[in-house]
Amino acid sequence: MATSTATAARSRMAGNAPAPALRKRKIPGAQKIKAKELPAFTRQLGAMLSAGLPVVQTLEALEEQNTNKVFKHVIAGVKSRIEGGASFSEALAQYPDIFDELYISMLRAGESGGMLAETTARIATFLEGWVRLKRKVKAAMMYPLIVMAVALLITSSLIIWIVPIFASIYADFGAKLPGPTQWLMNVSTAMRENALLVVAGIVVVTIALGQYKKTAQGAFVWDGLKLKFPVIGELVRKISLARFSSTFAQLTRSGVPILQTMEIVAFATGNKVLGKIILDARTNVERGEPLSLALEKSRAYPRLLIHMLSAGEKTGRVDEMLAKIADFYNDEVETTLAGLTSLIEPLLIVFLGVIIGGIVVCMFMPIFKMHEIVGF
């Protein structure tokens, strides 16, 4: 049974089989709730449970103070199911768009071990850490994206509206223009005459790629490409390794069985290529092989992680070692982001200078060679 489950998971990860349907309807704005509402909800939940309040009473209080109408309805639904006889984890599992498998598995393990409050607090810490990291990554990526958008807007404006003015001036000379200038004029003419076609083509290609990325196979291919991007690929890898380590540590501390942990972690890494490697390693672990040896065979996970994981397996302190690995890679991500930000700024300045400066030089080149064009 476990083997068939792992096989199905690997197929979904690689895009060879459709993912199973969700148990319940989709929740509007679920991603926004997970990013903004869920960490605070979990932290408050853990605090109230630690104070000795019953689950139902805690949910009533959280429902009353929540301002998000959709999430408020979800909390009410969870409370209703608990009052109907369901366990807390079973009630939350009815809303998989908000409470994912990682959340449910940790909570279920906490319930079975009589440590619901402690586990909830641990989940809250985990979620808050990832929210902070996401914000740092988004902030670091926002600047270059804005600069690139501005560069594209300026370049397009120059080519479509400014270059034709120079073209009309040079047309009166009746002489052959320098090659770069003539090429720029041709590009300007093509863009103006086929503007709608170009825009439509860009829109169609963007939508097509977006839809392809939403498929299991497309997501797998895209995740593989992201790992190969210069600089960015290393950042993506470090983020995935940090997620792997911290998620594995939290699940292990919560008492989730290792095979189930590996399946959950495979989808929690955020990268389907690295996740599939974990699922492949899961088969070897199921046969009795140490996790460190199973991951080492793939050569996709760094030696540092393998060695520390192996040391944790030998001492029976896997969760502690993985937590240390997670801290290490979180620091690495922050260092990489800081270095990337300082590196990107001068590169973007050079990029803008080359593109815009190149256009300006092409436009004024005939003036520099005026004596040749007018036949002096």
C-alpha cells in the first residue's frame, strides 16, 4: 500500500498522472489567507490552547475577532465539525486549500501524542519563518523586475515614437545611412506597422506558457529550468534545501513516521525536481536504507546536508541536525539575497546604459558622419 502511494506521488510530481481531486470545494482567496491570516491564527490558537482553553471555545474566540469573512466562515465550519464529533485535524482537513498536508500531519501527530498546544505553537513558528523569508525574496526580486519593466517601456517608446522623427529627418538627405542606424529604423517601422500583431503574439505566448506551467509536466520542466538559471538557480536550490530541512525537522519532532514525512516534504520543497528525488529515495528508505545514503545517490543534494543528516541518523538526533541545516540554509539565502541585490544594481545600470545608450548612438550616428552622408 505504501509503495503504491509513493509511486502515485512520484507520477504526480513528474507530471505523468493527474493529482487527486480535492476533498472539498476551493476556498476563494485561499493563498492570501495562508500568507496573511494563517500564521497569526495558528499563533493565537497555540497560545489559547496552552492557557488551557478547550478547542471549541478557542475557535469561537478566534472566529469573533477575525476580520476576513472567508476565513471566518472556515473557522466556523471547523468548529461545527468538531462539535459534530470530528477530531481537530479531521475538521481542518476539510479545507485543504488553507490547511495543507504538512499542517494536518503535524497537528494529527500532536493530537495523538497529547501535545496539541505545543505542536500548534511549533507550526506557528514554522509558518512565520517562511512568511518572513518569502517577503525578503519578493523584496529582493521586486527591484530588478521594476527596473526591467521601466527599461522595456523606455526602449519601446524610443523605438516607436522618437526614432521615426529622426528617420524623417534623415530621409531628406537621400543618402545611405550607417548600418546600425538603418537597422534601428527598420525595427521601428516593423514595430509600428505590426504593433497589434506583436502585442497579440506576446500575450498569446505569455498565456500559453502560463497555462503550461500550471500543468504537472510544465511545472516539473519549469522547476528544472529554474535550478539551471545562473545565480538565481543557486538561490532557488538553497530555498528548497531550507524548506526540506525545516519541514523534515518539524515533522520528525511532531512524531510523524519517516515514510509519510518524506512524501509530505517532497511536495513542500517548492521544487518538483528536488521533490521527485526525495520520493525516489523514499523507496530505498522503505527497504531499510538510511535516508542520507538514499539522497547521496542522487548527487542533487549537497555533501554538507548529507554528512549532517548521516551524523543525525547515527546519534538518533535527526531533527536537531536538520534544524541546524535549515538555519544554515536560511542564513545562506539571506546572504545570497543581500549579495544579489548589491550585484544586480550595477548590472542593471550597465544594462540600461547599453540598451538606451545604444539606441541614442544609432540615432545620432548619421550626424557624426554628416560629411559622408551629404557628400561633402
